[in-house]
Amino acid sequence: MYWGDIVELTKIPVLPKFRGSGEKGVNREPLDEKTFKQMIRAMNLKVTEQRMAILQALHCGRAHVTAQEVYELIGAKDPDIGFATVYRFLRTLTEHSFVTEVRMGGLPARYELTPKAHHDHLTCIQCGKICEFENVEIEKLQERVANQFGFALTSHVLELYGVCSDCQRRKG
């Protein structure tokens, strides 16, 4: 096998924006305005309409969105909120573990409000749909691998790529 073959095998696909409602995942508890205000205050920040709008955009609709998608959702309601404001607040939320940032290779980061339970992701390379899943056996295997190499596992992100059943049906 040559270097070019290895690069091709490990190449992460460019994902389209997923605009459907078919995201599947772990059950998330509903969050309200009071919870959002508590999150903002816990970071020693002032509660503003802009910060509330960003949290609401993260909470309604899809669970995994890019900063650009959050900006577009908010911009439709309030064009005065800039992209830099959205991005900075997402970074702050991530630093305080209220939001989880998932980086998939060289793709733009996707953000989700941090759920209470750990989960992993399956991503469709054709439509961009993301399915969340939990699997005890995979978690145990990851611990064994970390132990085998002398690591104390602190966190991980497992991202699997493939073609979802809807896209398979459309093709064949």
C-alpha cells in the first residue's frame, strides 16, 4: 500500500448540511428559559437577549449544528446578532461544558447542548444526518484499549461514517 492509498482510505468526507427532521438520538430533557439564565449566570456573564437567542437556537430543532447554522437561525429573527458573537458564546459555553463541540476531521465543528448521558455518533456521508447511540460494549472496549496502552481515559469522541437507510433506499 502506498501513501496515497492510505490518505484516500482515511479521508473524511465533506458532509452536506442536514436539513431534515430525521435526526435520531438520545433522549434530551427539555430546557426552559430559567435553565438558560442559570447557565449564563453560572459562567459569571450577564443574561442578554443575544445569549438567550443562541441557547434557544441550540435547543430547538436539530441537536448537532455548526456555528454558521446557529447564526443563520438567529439571523432570521434578529439580524443585529453577528457571527463573531455567536461563535464567541459557543466557545464560552464549550469551555464551561454546557455545550459539547464535536470536530469531525477538517469539517466545521458541530455543537450540541451537553446531554447528561455520554453518547457516540453515526453520520451519513450523503445527507449529513447524525444518529446518536449508546453502547455499553463499545465503552468497555475503549476502556480496555486505553488500559492496554497505559492511558487513563478521560473522554472520547466516537464518530462513525456511513450511508443511512434513507439514502440507501433512494439509491437502490
